[in-house]
Amino acid sequence: MAVSFFRAKMIWTTAKQILQIIFSIFLSWVLVHVFAVFGVFFFITYPFWVLAHPSKETSLFKILIPNKKKAEGYKICDDSKTKKRNVGMQLFANMILILLITAASIGVLYGEKVLIERIGLLTPKETAQISIPIKNEYKIGELFTMPIEVSGLEISINTVQVDIKYSPELFEIVDFLTADSFAEIFIQREIRNDLGLARFSGGLPNPGYDAESGLFGKILFLTKKSGYGEIEILPSSLVIANDKEGTNVLAEFQSSAVRVKNERISKDEEAFQKNFLSSNVLGVTSGKMEFFDEDILPLESVLGVEDESEDKSKLNFWDILHLIDSKIINVISKCIPKV
């Protein structure tokens, strides 16, 4: 019975000590943020408080040491010597201490911000854009290429899926050119000229593509008749970050207004295009790894896909902490006079 009681007491004592350590760490973390924000304010207002209440002036060093017996061992915390000491000297020592704590707090805050960024705790921001030319004008029977460029990247990516919708009565897709693409592997190339829909998916393995922008591919279109049509990127398109979470960082979708003039290409132009197709495009390998599968997801399903950006805007704890740290550091940097 006594042994069980002793064990229970030891467990309780250990648990109590662990809780005290956790609370102390949390309290210190809170105080670091408080001093980073208000430290300069304390430094400026402290002398005025001392002038208003000189009899209450004491050593801040003594306050910072929770164990009173330990504090009494330091000369700077000796009450008898503090009373004899000049108030001005005590004021100076406390102001230096406030300044040092403030500087250390700002340093810890900056280190915390950098650490969160470096170890990848932040949710990737939706900054990527899949862009296509805005305005174009062509003749009937003319071939034209529409480059698909991914830009605005702030994190490396490893997968891109581009869903295209176009006017099937005006255009048809002849091919998807990948020779100049930053992607190394392509897994889907599905073209439905009867519906005016197409999907092209590809990417590259870890560490992914880390440039700010790059060409994903070029769509080779053929005009069929005159009129105005539109080619647009659908919200079902994806730009997947290389963050092990499969985060879609695509933020913007573009569309392009295209006019097909009521004018047919000449016989020479037509002959040139046929020669171009036979010698430079169709049947020529791009040097990429291609594992095309046209049954990954039925293309008809993309017509009902809506933009779900509201669901992707949630912030986790690290996002909020990083945001707070960034705001504090920005305010501090604006207050520091530039040399």
C-alpha cells in the first residue's frame, strides 16, 4: 500500500513538473511576442513612470528571477544596497535590461518566422496562373499554336493539369506539343473535338519545378470556319505543389477571345502547313516520357466543376503564427529609421 502511494506521489510530482515546464515555455513564448511588440514602448515610458513613482523603483533583474532565495544572492537584487544606490543608476540598468530583452525578443521572433518558412510548415499560397494569349486573329484553315504557360510560382511544383474548353464549331485541336515543356512526364492527353474539351496532364519528379514561370506545352489548333470564339482554362485545372500534401496552388484561370476571319488561307500557305505537319510535328517524338491514359477522368465531368477557392483559403496554426510574426516584423522595420 505504501509503495503504491509512493509511486502515485512520484507520478503526480513528475506530471506537475512537466506541466510547469510546459506552462513556463508557453508563458515565455507569449512574453517574447509581447516584448517584441511593446518593448520599445516600455523603454520610452519607463523613465516617466520612475519619475512619477521614484519610491517604487526596484531592480527588474530581481523580478525576472522567480526564486527569491536565489535572487537575494545577487548584489544587484540586494534591497539594502538598492536603497543606497543612486536611482538614476538603477534606472539606467533597468533600461539597458529592457532594451536587451526587446532586442532578443525581436531576434527570436524573426528566427521563428524564418524557421516556419524553411521547414515547410506553411500552406502554399494560391499564386499560380495558367496563361494563354488574350487576343488572336486567324484565317479559315490556318494552324496556330497556343502556348500554355504557368507563372506566379512561389513554391516548386510537380504536377500540372490543364483543362481547356473551346468552340468546336470554329476550332479543332490537332496536337499537344511538349518538346519545349518544363515537364518531363506526361500521363494524359485527351482531346474531344466533338465537345470542344481537352485535358493535358504532366509533371516531373521531386524536387519538382522551382522557377517562377515556365512553358507547360503548346496546343496546336486548326480553324474550321469564320466567326468569334473563346478558348478558356477551366476551374478543374490543377497546379500541384511539391509539398507532399498535393496542394493545388492555382489561383487564376484565363480565357482568350479568338476571331476567325472570313478569309481562307492560300494554297501556298496550305501546302506549307501540310509540309510542316508531316516533317516537324506529327509523328515526331518530343523526347519526353509519355504514358497517355485517356480514361483517368471523363472529360464530360469537367463541365460541372466550379471554383472551390473558398474551401482552399483556410489557414492552419503555422500560417496564422507566420502572419502574426510577419506583421510585427513589418511594423518594427517601418519604425526603425533608415540610415
